[in-house]
Amino acid sequence: MKQDSSPRFRTSIASSNEDLRSAQRLRYDVFVSELGGKGNLVDHVQKLERDRFDPFVDHLLLHDDSIGAVVGVYRLMRPEMAVAAGQYYSQDEYELAPLLNSKRKLLELGRSCLRPEYRGGTAMFHLWNALAQYVFNHEIELMFGVASFRGTDTTDLAAPLSLLHHRHLAPEGFRVRARGRTVQPMDLIPEAELDRRKAMLQIPSLIKAYLRLGGVVGEGAFVDHEFNTTDVCLIMDTAKLNARQSRIYSGESKR
């Protein structure tokens, strides 16, 4: 569908089954149809991307009221939600002990996506504004979550993974580490041999947005064959996020 020339953005937290299904339909379009992902609870008949964490979390929705559709989604998990679910989603991929032991109030971000025609515009500005308000309301101190490169061939991703390792590695106190049988070390190319500009061009826009806002990455990538992605774990101090966000987005009409 062609994007309306004048979208009317609105954000909300899902409060009904229909809201949740709208989020899951968008996730299906992006993570299943576009990226080739799969999962035990994916509903191919109704085209819903679901998993066991969905009932326990908040789903932040971006609506474009000019077309009457949900065009962006964030999944948000606070500590009490993780307790109810039995774990954070990221714990299947990363050892989170440095964050869990930090005594900081955490928020896990996940399942972030936008409809293709809204990427690169002001839609992400509206999602970030709503996320910043959520962070303020719940007194969040650290945000984290996995973000993905498309594909599982890490040879093709050697340059951007190496750039993240050399230039954006989390401080030791917050440095989570990839776990499991598909861990991929990220220091694949020596820093002196990197073409940093070319490597940065391979980094997805969402990850670059996190980096601009002060995000850092954990050690090691997780190759997720189920979702056809290579994941990194991003960590953000919300104090830095608030300061940098105001500088980066000032002047824009604000994924």
C-alpha cells in the first residue's frame, strides 16, 4: 500500500485482543514474509507472528490514522513482566547477569518493526518519543534487547560486526555475552584493516539509531537460524538516551 503523503501518527499501548493481533500481523509481514522467520506459534493462516512472551509484555503501537492501520511496533518487557514470563526473551541468546546484577531498573526492547514505506521517515521519531515517555513513566534506567542483521552468513557480516566490536563494545560492567551453540565472535577483522565507512553502510538503520543515541553492544553475536538473522545485544543508559535524543532530533517533526 502506498503511504499517504500526510500520515497522522498516534501511539498507544495495546489494550485489546484486536490491538495485539494488529501488532502480530505487522510482525508477520516483517519477520516472516520479509525476513523469512518462523516459529512454533506463528499462525500462517491468520498471518500472525506470535510467541510465548506476548501475553506478558506491553506492546507499543504506532498508528497512521490517515489509513487506519498500525504501522510500527515495539515490544516492552519490564522486570515484573520477565518474572511472570519466567525470563527475558534475550536470555535465550545472551547471558544477562551483568544487567540483572546491576541494581538498575531494566526494560527489554524487542520485536521492533515498521512497515517498509515508513522506514527512514518521521515514523521512528514518534515511536522514540512514545518510548521516552514510557521510560520516564516507569523510571527505567537501562534498556536492552537484541537487534538483527538480515541473514545468517557471518562472512558477509564480518565488517559491520567487527566495527561494532571495536568501536561500540559495552563497558565490562554491562557487557553481556552471547550464549548457545550458534555464538559468533564479532572481532573478525582487525580494526586497522576495517573500511569503517563501508562497514557502517551495512549496519541496519535501527542499530545505527541506537548507536547515535549512545547504545553499546554485548560481546559476540547470536546466529538465529529460526528467524534468518544474526543478532547483537544493544544496551542503552536512559540518561544518555534522553540527552542525545534531544540533540539529534531537535528541529524534526519527530521507527
